[in-house]
Amino acid sequence: MHLFARLRDARHFERTHLGELKKLEDFDLVREIGYHQELGAPLRMKTLYLLDLGSVATIQRRVRRLKRLGLIVQKKSAHDGRALELLLNPRLFKVIARYAEILAVKRKRI
């Protein structure tokens, strides 16, 4: 598939399945939460602030919105019951996996 055709398909997928992710900050938060979830080290709010993805107020507002939409969830840490960890909703995790497949472009050797 040609490059721009794949980009067009990716944008269509974003509008259809990821419409709740309105701003780049939303995509950044989902990416970082998912990345750390894959590593087996879920993020906590403090760690999220330290990633410098935006101001503390912006991160709090965006996380609150994503939680309200059910895209991310908080659970108590298995290691420290006082700490809350951020995780992607399993449904969103599957949608992001499909999105990654669309974005995967195999390069031809010249």
C-alpha cells in the first residue's frame, strides 16, 4: 500500500475509533500509560507529571476526562495499597493494537 493511502486509512481509523482522543495530550497520555502497562510497571500520577507532557493542571484535567470516558482506569497497586496506578481500558488497548497495525509500514529496500 502506498504511504499516503496508509496515512489516509490511519486518519479514518482515528476519526472512527479514537474520536474521544481530542488533543495531542490525550494521545501522549494514552501512549505513555500503555507503554508502561506493557512493561509491567504501570504509571502513577506523580510519574506522569515527571514525564513533562504538560502542566500538572493540564495532565490532571486530561486524565480526569479520560477516566470519565472509561478509556483509562485506576487501580490500587499490588505493592503499595495506598498508591493508584493508571491502566488503559482493555477495549482501548485492543483498538490501539489495531491502530498500530494500520500504521505499520514495511519499507522496501532500494
